[in-house]
Amino acid sequence: MAVNLETRKQESVTKPKAEHLILLNPVSWNTFNQLLEELGEKRGQRFAYDCGILEIMSPLGVHENNNRFIDDLIRAITDELGLNLKKFGSLTLRIDRTKQGVEPDSCYYIANEPQVRGKQHIDLTVDPPPDLVLEIDITSGSLNKFPIYSNLGIPEIWCYDGDRLAVFVLQPESGQYEPVDQSPTFPFLSLEQVPLVIERSLAIGETAALKEFRQWLKANR
């Protein structure tokens, strides 16, 4: 028993709690939509809904710090590549026909940026879905969001667990996500580079780490 307690103590030190998660079941689709309307967009929680299950995630400091910093890295990459980028943060993405909804940590239009340029509201019945979504999942979420993203047609998902970055690409034939070794959006970028820059930011500060990263981009893109 002492060994198990010690193991848990070590895990809590190396991987601090990064999210508070609440699962509610059953919750109707109408109730989910009413909650979104009543609570509005200025809330700290992120919602995901699938098959009557509602997950409410409240991000803690380590979660948001990683989310914001990777968001800065994506901005730096697109800046250095001369790509137009439209960021929609934790935009609520809903599918009425399948009664599913999700709010990623961050989402981006890059290839489809011209189609949503000038828009501050996205209507998925007429607008394309984001090209890339970012999910921070350090404490391990309970709800599998991949089926929701698949039905939305999200082509690429970045998942960061506090240690490593994994990239998943939607396979049109199967409708499943497969892990890949390189981001299709940024094929020159080593997936190991992102955790290294995050670690560097904790040592020398975010501004200095971003400056170094931009210098690396100029030399390696």
C-alpha cells in the first residue's frame, strides 16, 4: 500500500492536475443548447456533448498555459511562412443532425482562411470547419471527442498531454483519425520540437523562447 501511495505522489508531482472534469448523463440535446445560450461565450468552462453525455471541463493553470503558448507557436509558424491565419479559440462547433457538439481549446482556419475572412461568426451549415484544432488533455478527459471531430470533418487534430505532441489526420475513407509523424499543415515541423520549446519557455521565459523558435523557423522551414 505504501508503494502505491508513493507512486501516486510521484505522478502528482510530475503531472499536476490540469483540468476539472464533470460528466452529466443523460442530458438532452435541447438542454445542452439551452446551457450554451444561457451561459454565453464568456465562461471559463468548455463543453463537449455526444450521445446524451455532457462533459464540462474547467481548465486549470497548466492547461491554459500550454494552450496559449502552443497558440503562440502556431501564430509564429504562420507568420514566418507568410500564411494568413484566422483563430477562433474555443469556438462552439455543433452538428444538429448527429446531436453532437464540442469546444476545442483552440481552432484555426489556414487553408480555408479565405472562405471565412472577415467573418466573426461561423455557421457550419454554410462555412467550412476549421482546418486544425488543438486539444490539451493532461489529466486525460473522459469523453472521446474524435467521433465528433470526424463528423465535423476536421482534417487535423493536435493533442498535447503535457509531455508530447501527437498529430492525428482524418482518413476520408474510414472516417477515423490516424496518428502521423508530421503535421500535413506544417510538414517541416518535427513533433518533438513543440515540447522542447515549451520546456525552454519554462527555463528562459516565453518571450525569449518564442524569439529562439522564430530564429529556428527561419533556418529550418
